[in-house]
Amino acid sequence: MASGAPRRGWFTALLRRLHFFAGLLVGPFILVAAVSGGLYALTPVIEKVVYAHELTATSDRTGMPLADQIEAAEAYVGSGASPVAVRPAPEPGATTRVMFADDTLPESTTRAIFVDPATTQILGDLPAYGTSGALPVRHWISDLHRSLHLGAPGRWYSELAASWLGIVALAGLGLWIGRFVRSRRGRRDLLRPNRSHRGYRRLSGWHSAVGIWVVLGALFLSATGITWSTFAGANVSDLRAAIGGATPSLKTALEGAAAAGGEHAEHGGATPGAPTGAANPPTFDAVLAIAKRINVNTGDVEIRPPSAPGTAWVVQEIHRSFPTEVDAVAINGATMQVVDRVDFASFPLLAKLSRWGIDLHMGSMFGLANQLVLFALAIGIAALVVLGYAMWWKRRPTRGLAAAPARGALRGAPWWGVGAVLVVAVLIGSVLPMVGYPLAAFVVIDVLLGWWGRSRRSASVRPGPGASSQNRSSAR
């Protein structure tokens, strides 16, 4: 065969080199993301234990009117503060959350007052974070998983881990399939580790067997994790919007006379204690009653008063377990007319898949079963990283580090193979910048190292001055 002819096995060699270096360099980030993600999967259970006093009412009797509960929270907070959101008790035995803005708390954080619906007794006062309403322990673990508590720069770590997890998993899957096709007698060992093996073969068997059982879950976590990322997440959102898969948004702007009525309804003419356009307690009851007649049919609800003059009240379902219920309705607080509504049933398919994917990733879709599966999956991914490093260490020579798979796989590929690899790399790199930039940097460094290594080898074999005369003298 001519030296320039394509070689068989070039693609497997490319996958092996990609899997080796990606796992070696990005492994620590994936390990941290897996361990913190596994811990986060258990936070719903942890939260219920740690904050049992705040989350549990003194009885499961029918609650007092929502207005009475809000008034009790307002009296507790004082300073004439009005709530920015209210989450009524979702079920008997649970507490109501009345949330207030607080300038001393971080951005997107509210002060949540926990009220016993049966007695209006205040049972707790805690910060609640984001749209999920996470309490301090869950928020701390979530922030660790998302950004290592480093703020915006820390989110690069999680995007790097999420982006490369899918690449490593796909490369590993390709290698596993190749071994399965070539092997005839040892196929069962690729599905469960052979306990008779020792040393490197034992580690490799465990790595292969664990990997094939978690590969689909790893790909799912990678894909859904990317949707939250800074750079790739924006690309995904733009792509969804371009193909008509964006999540519908609720229109809350009031127009004309409706806006004027909403702004001035609190000034004169209103019966004391009656619903108005302002965020007074009785209005929460009134808009919730209207929403229940429109499209709100679950106990997990958040009620938000107008965020600015000329905007509507919002009643939003926040039930993330299956079946998903995230319907929302906007209501003019002055006229009690419905301004807009959004129903999950009318979401585009991509928007539904995105919602379901996020809820599965967070462990809320199927409750405890979902959380336990996520925890086991996280442990499996963490074990793969540890096994990968153990294999690398086991193969090291007496001195130095284990040699990487040989470079030059693309030199043995046909022209169409080289073209396909380049096109796929450019496409993935443009959508996933935290894959594209590191991959480009690695290729440049790898080429330079290869050139430097060839230069050193050629220098070591080049004859020095006087070498030819010495050879002639020895020949005589």
C-alpha cells in the first residue's frame, strides 16, 4: 500500500486520542460537576429535613383567607412593606410563603415569610433564591454546582464540564461499539466487569461496563446542562427562537384606559380592604379566584402583583412534577379582566421538551425516584473519571507519565474523512464555544509539540562535524 493511501482504523485512532485527552484535561471539571450535581439531586429531601419547621404548618385544617395571612406577614416585616410575590400553601399541612424585596439580600433573592395558613402564625423568615424559591442550603449547593461560588466567571467551569461531557461520552461510546464488534468471546465483559481480571484490565473492564450503562444519562445531562450555560445556552435559545420553538411569554402590559385605571385605582373611591390595582392583601385572593376559573388548577401557584405601573397581576402555576402544569394568566388588578393567558398545552414541542428536560435534570419531574436516579448517575460519572485517571496512572512507565495515543490519525484518513471531521468540529465549536476554543488551542499546541518532537529526533540522529572522517578511519 502506498504511504499516502488511507489506513483502516483511522477513525478509531482519532476517537481514542480525543477520549484520552478530553478525559485527561477536562476530567477534574466533570468530576466536580458530577459530585456537586449528585448532592444537588438530594436537596429536595435535605430541604424538607433542614427546614421542616418553616415548611410544615401546625395542622392541616382549612386555611384562613390569603389576605389575613399576607397581613400577618406584613405586620411581621413592618415598615409598610408590600409583598412582591405570594405562594399559597400548596397542600394541607404546608405553609404559605409571602415574599418581600430586601435590598440587603443578593440579586434575585427575596425575603420569604412562612405563615401557618390555619392560624396566621409566623413560622419562619428565610431568604429564597430565584424562580425556584430555593432555600439557603439548596441554593448553596446549587451555586456550588453552577459556578463554584465564583459568580459569573465560575459559570465557565460548568459550561466547560457540560459541553465536554457529551463529547467524551460519545467518543467513549464509539470506542465501546468498536470493541464490541471486534470481540466475540468477551462481549459480556463489556457489559459487566470480569472479576477475574487484575491490574489495568480490571480497571478498563470497570470503566467500559460503567460507561455503557451511564452513557445515555451523561448525554442527557450534557444536553440539558448546556441550555443553562452562558455562551452555548444563548446559542441554543437563538436557535429555538429561529425555528419557532421558543417558550411563549405572558403579556402583562396594560394599554390605554386599562393602564390608567391600574395606576390610579389606589387613590380614592375604593372601599377599604377591597381589591384594587395596588398590591393590597384582598387583591391576592381576588386574582387567584379569577385565575382558578381560567386555567390555574393546581395548588402550586405563585401570585405576583404588578412589577411596574401599567402592568398586570400574574398568577403562575409552578408545579414541575409530571404532569407539568406551568399555565399562567395576567389580570388587570383594577378591572379584574384577563389580559393574557399562556397554557402549557399550547407550547411548541421544543418548548415542552426543554421544560421536561430541565425538570428531569433538576430532579423535580418524578419526585424522589427522579432524584435517586440522578444521584446514581452522578456517582457513575464520577466513578468513570476516577477509573480513567487510575488507568492512566497504571499504564505509566517506571519513570514519567503514560504515553498518549499516537498522533497522526487524520494523516491516514481519506479526503472525505478529513473533510467530515473538520466540518463537524467547526459546527460543534460554533455552537459550543467552550468546546471550540479549547479544541482549537489543543490542536495548535499538539501540532507545535509534534513539530518540536520531530526536530529533536532529527537533531539527535544528524551526524556531527568530523563524523564522516571518523567513519572512514574506522573503516580502514
